[in-house]
Amino acid sequence: MRVYFRHYLIAVVLVGLAVGLALPDGTLAAAEDASEVLYNGIVLPAQWPPQRNPSQIYQIPSYIQKPPPVILIDTGRQLFVDDFLIESTTLSRKPHRPVMYPGNPVLSPGGADNHNAAMPYSDGVWYDPADHLFKIWYYGGYTNVISYAYSTDGVTWIKPSIRDAAVPNTNMLLVIGGARDSTTVWMDLADPDPSRKFKAFAYYPWTHLDVYFSPDGIHWTKQPYTIPTLSDRTTVFYNPFRSVWVNSLRAVDSIPAVGAAKARRSRVRYYQESRDLLNWTPSNASFWVGPDERDPPYQNVPDAALPELYNLDATPYESLLVGLFSWFEPGPQFNPSSGPGRNIVELGVGFSRDGYQWVRPTRGSAANAFIPASDVDSTWNAYNTQSAGGGFLVVGDELWFYFSGRTMKKPNNGVMSTGLAKLRRDGFYSMDAGSVDGVLTTRPVKFSGNYLFVNVNDPRGQLTVEVLDQNGNVVAPFSRGNAVPIAVNNTIQKVAWTGAADLSSLAGKHVRFRFYLQNGELYSFWVTRSIAGASHGYVAAGGPGLTAPTDTEGSRID
């Protein structure tokens, strides 16, 4: 049995025993009547996945409107990307954008690549702990192959000549049926069968995804079954929080009119899941996510082109799923029937705690794109930035995002290359305070660990933490007065109090944490049994020093 599924079962038992089972309306239910309970205490509705129609009306996720009575925080770092963890605060949430690597692009067409292409689409970029290599599977041109390169540092890439590759003596590893479009390559360190360590999902035009397994990512075996698809640009990811494979289906639906944007047909995503990849038994495909009224039409003018959701890749990171949304603003340059628009694809970011509902605090447009595209002809990343399968890597104190760029507008594309952008670990959003004390109090939480850690940037300020009981009273000796002030810039910082060796006396109890911050940025917190701060949360596509799908190392990473 997968370790992921064991963690899920343990979480169900703990929630059921400790707090009962919270229904979406906040009431409790007997275990035998309950829906699926997640690792964080969220209870899924009985109908899963939900069946709904395309709509531009934004809905705050139900788990934020009516959160569980107590939130379990044993899995991973707890990020402040939404209000799920926050009961009250005077801090302000600030978005952060990855910084472009100055040597971009890091992978350019050459060698066996053809038609000026060497980019993930979505394919995959992973760090393999078996041989300590960064690895990329990528789109090497308008052919029907998946190409491969590797790197020791994630910046300088080698395209090997492999004698027994699908195209001998090249780096073209896998010849897929039909024309080349989206593929996903997923490294699955938890699969008990080493021959299935790598999985590839390759689009076959307009009908299905072919499935391939590989022990090393080089030699592939096609499986005797397929996965259905509705269109091109369909991708797949694994959700270890629920032990399901998710088919992220591209579709086209009618989107209602809102504001300046008229009703029109738009690219959206449909959702389908299966617990067993070897015996694909999918749920019914249902509308998942698309543009809503918070996604501004181009310059908010009448008849403007509405943003369309071109792709959605997702990956597990710490205690949630991170979604990388490829937003397409069409326009008459792409399609004469489109209204005014930029004809550009840019990456946005979103977050989900139940694997289905998304929060996207920062919306599209050139000013807000998570990984923007250039508007200048012939620049390497002009007009089209899209994500890689696996999402991003954890490299020391940073998250590394590999993405595609193109020198021309759709549909011509020009030269297609791969770039790199870097973000502070957990650095999507911070909760900030100025010179006046800011305060953040969590909702009731429960943990089994001993040590509290934070990711904080406040070398010119101060952070102190106190612990409250269910009634809001300070729990001695974990008061603000006993807290050792923190004034550092550290992604793994232990919190301490005089008079207490650790938090073990509070394990299993319902408590709140209250953070007091001056002149700083607070990114996350977590409680762990590891003195090194290992969070035991998921690490997306892995990284140097990480040997498992989760962080078992903490500060021990070289």
C-alpha cells in the first residue's frame, strides 16, 4: 500500500477520534455517515467530484467559508496563501513573483532538436535522487517524440546521445503515436514497482492519452490501456493527499457574459480522477475551472477578449496543491472573431487545499502574471510562457520554476526555448508588518510534533509567538513574554520559549498560535518532531538533498 494512502487513513482516524467529522455546514457527523475526510480536516461533499456548469461567478472555496472546527497541521509547512488558517490578522498579504535567471534561456534548440524547439509542453522537469541529476523531458520540435536532457546544477544542460534511444544515437527517447502535443512525465518515487518509477502521458490527437512506464526515464514501455481526452493540451498530475491521479482536461465551453466581456466560447478545464492508474476507472468528467468575473478582460473595454484557461498543471507542495495556470488572451491577431486583446499566454498561480477548489489571490494581466511573457518581438520569451510537469523544484532556500518561452505570437511560435525563474521557498505570498506591531492569530489547530518552525524575513524587525488554548487564554509558559525574539532572514527558523524545551505538552490538543510581527514578512509555520525542521510536506518535483516525495531532511539538506 502506498505511504500516501497510509497517511490519508491515519488522518481520517485522527480527525474522527479527536473532533468528530465536520460537515460542510460546520456540524459534526457520525463516522459511518461521513464523506471523505482529508489530512487537514476538510470534509469533501458526498458527490465527488462536484458536478457544475461553467460560470464566471467566483466562489470562495467552501473550506474557507466554513473551515473545519480544528485544522490538522501534521502534513507540511502551513502557507498563508489564503485565509484558511487565519482567524484574525492585522498583517497584509503581499504577492511575490519569481526572479528571472539572468542567463535565460537555459535550454535552447540544437543537436537533434528540430523546428527550433526545446521546451517543456508540459512534459516534466524533476530532480532524481538516484543519480543526483536534474532531468528534463521536453518538446524537441514538430515531431512525435519526447526528448531528454540532464544537468548537475539545473542551469547547464546536456543532451545525451543514447545508443538504444527510440531514435538511435539521439536524445529522442520516446516515439509517441500521432502528432506531438502536450505530454506529462511524472516521477513517482512512491510506486512500489521500480519499473514504474517514471510515467508518461502522451496526447494522441483528439481521442486519448497513451500511458508509458519506465524504470529510468529513458527506456519506456507502452501500456495496454488509454486515458480519455476531450482536446489537445490535456495533462495529468498525481494528488498524493488523496492518492488520486487527476486528468486535467482542456475543453471549450460557453462562458456567460460578465461586465465588459460578452458571452462567448472559451477554453476551460474539466476534471477527472482515478485512484488506480493500472486499472483506470475515472470519475465522470466535470467542469472544473475557467475564467471568472475577477479575471479582467483586455483593458476592460467593450467587446474585449476574455482570458481563456489554456492549461492547468498542478503539483503537491508542502500542505497544499499549487496550480500553474496558463492564461491565454486571444485577440484579432490570433482569431479575427476575437475582440481586442494581446494574443499572449502567461502563467498565473493558484492554490487548493481539497484538490479541486482554487484560490487565486492575484489575477491575470501583464502587471500581475506570476511568470510574465515579454511583449517585445524576437525576445526569447515573447508572448507565450507555459509551465512544466512537476511544477517546480525545491533547491535549498529557493523554488525553481522551469517554463517555456517563444519568440513569436501564436500560432507561429518562432524559436521555442526553456527558461528558469527562482522564488524564495514558500515565497508565493507573505504576511507583512511595518514598524507597528502586527498580529496574526490562527484558527484552532492540532499537531503531534514537538517543535515550531517559521519561514520569516525580519532582520530589522522582530517576531514573537504565543500559544492560546481553546478559550483564547495564553498557555503557560508559551507566552509572548517568554518567547525568544526572532530577527533573522531564514526559511527554517526554530521558535523557542524560556521555560519550555518544546511543544510536546501541547501535542494532540486544540490550540491557536498568535504571531506578533514588526518590520518583516512571515511566509509559513509548521510543527514537526524533527529538530532539523523537516516538514514532512511534499516537495513538488524534488531537489538536491531530498530523497523522498516529502521533506524528511529540513536543515540537513546540503
